[in-house]
Amino acid sequence: MEDGEKAQGTPAAPAPVFLGQAFGGAQSPVVQSTPQPSPEGANPPIYVKNEPQWGEATPPPTSFRWGQFFIGLIAPIAVSLLFVFVGDLVASDQYDDFYGYEEAFMSPDENGHYSAQISLPPDHELDYCSLYSDEIRPWEEGVFCEVLWDHSLEVRQYLETPTQIQPLAFVIDGENGTFSVSYNGTTDIPNDISGRLFTDTGTQYARIYAAEHETDNASATSYLNSTFTPTNRTLHIYLDAVFFSTNEILMVTSCESESFYRQCNATHSEKGYRMDVDFFGDPEHVTIGELTPSNETLWFIPNGEDLVSYQVNINTYNYELEQTISPAEVVDGIFCMTPFVYVIAIVVSFVKGKTALGWGLLSSALLSILLFLGFIALLILSYGGSL
């Protein structure tokens, strides 16, 4: 009885409260995490701890990817050649948009007037002109055209101003090694003398840097005398004497020489040399015509009686188009960025683990250098063999 009463008088232990369980709620079953002993005769379970163990087998290394290597080797060269081809194609297509060329042949009418129709391309302005005749020797040409700062065109003619210096004669004595040039019109000493003596084969025999100057007061004739090493060879001369006081050049030239060519008339050929006096600087000239934009007519009326045919060549340029960004400039700008893209591609290839591609890109630079050196060597061999 005492034990029973004691059992009845002992209060019961409070029920455990689990996280997430309200008071008075139904108790959830408790899952025992302690492993239970195995029945007799049964093999005990084996527990394996899942942790990396030293000495585990590592995966075999991947093989070198030759496909990526050749892509990196060829791609930079192919891209460079593509840019060169596209840039040249775009530039050639735009050449006609920037530049224009007009040509006309002009003959005098019954009144001695010249005219020709010149049609300029749209949005083009004059850039250069030339006017010449095959019937007039270049040093006697008096009519010329000029494009002014405002892109207008004028035809001008030099005034026939007589020279002050009058050439007289040239004498050379090879056996004694002397020559002399005589002239009238000034007693001033030349400010500069430059000349050369050549043999029949065109070999330079002597240089002339100075000459003695003397004047015959009775005849007002001046002489330039100089010496050189005597020789029995036939010598040819080319001599310039510059006079700053009159802005004139006295020129002496042999008619027959392999070193230089100067047209000579019958009188010159008989003497064997030619003597001329020309102005240096900008001689006086007058305007005799223009290109009239309203009717696109080039016209001029020359002074004098020499009526010959002329040929005029005119170059034009589109200055407005030059202010815009052309496709060729866009291609050039992108091409200038390719070195930076090339370096970034190399860095990214190695960072991403694509080492084959990175080595291919690096090898491409070396291959480009070798190809360039080979091209230079081929040029040297080609031109060296022809010399």
C-alpha cells in the first residue's frame, strides 16, 4: 500500500516541448539518431566518413588542342589582309568622288580668240591647271593659267620685257685650259657662278664655281674668264651666271651633249653652243582670259601674232566631301584598334585556360615578322639580280 500510494502521490514529469510545437499540441514522433545495436548474429553496419583522402587519383591532362593553335596563328594575319583589301577597295571607289580631271584642246578662231567648254563635276572646285602648246618651246612659252586662292581660274601672258644683258660670245680652249664668256648691258660682277664641263662620254671633267670679271671700258663689254686642267678632249659646258642687280641669269649651254639637252637652231648648231638670258623670280604679266562659271567657258585673247593651238588640263577637288567622315576613314580607324584587340585576345585566352589559342596568337606575331623579312629579302634578290 505504501508503495502504491507513493506511486500515486508522485507527480508525473512534464511532457517535453519541441521547437515549433504549441502547448497542448500533439507530440510528434521523436526520431532516434543513436544507432541501434544490431541483432545477434548479424554483421554490424560499416560507416564511411565522406572526406577527401590523400593519394586520390587525379584526372589525366588534356592533350594540346592544335585546332585552337592554328586558329590563333592564322586569324590575325587573315584579318589584317582583309582590312587591307577592304580599305583599298573603299578608297578606290571614293577616288572619283574626291578628284576630277578635265582636258580640252583650244585653237584660235578667225579673230584670234580661244575658247573651250569646261564642265566641272558637281560640288567640285578648281585645284590646278596647266596650259601649254607643242608648237612653242617651253622656255619661250608666254601664255599660262593659274588657279587663285578663291578657286577661280585666270589665263595670263608674260610681258615681252627686253633683257638688260645681251650675250655676245663663248670661247673655250681645252689645250690651254681656259674659257671666256662675253656680254654687254651691265658691268656688275655676277653674284653667283655655277657650271660644269663634260666630256663626249658624259663624264664630268670639272666644276666651275668662280670666274674672273673684267670690263673693256671702250666697248662696255664684260668678260667672265676661268681656267681648268688642260686636255685634248672635246669638252661641253653648262654655265649659269646670276645677276641680282637685273634679276637675270646668263646661260651658256653646248648644243650636243649626253649629259644635258638644249634645243639649238641652225645658228646655235653652227657655233656649237647656245647663249640665253632669262629672268628669275616672277616676271611681269597681264590677265588675258578666265574660266567663266556662268557658262562654263574657258577663254582668252593673247597679245601678239603667234596663233598656235593649246592644250589645257584642269584638276578639280571636292573640298566639302573632305569635311565628312568617309568609309575609308572608318575602316582605317577600326584597323588602328586591331593591335589592342590582339593583345586583349592573348590575355583572355590564357586567363580562360585556352592556352593553345594564346600560343597561336603569340606565334602569329612571329610569323608575320618572318614573312615581312622574307618579302624584303625577295625584293633585294630580285632587284639585286637585275643590277
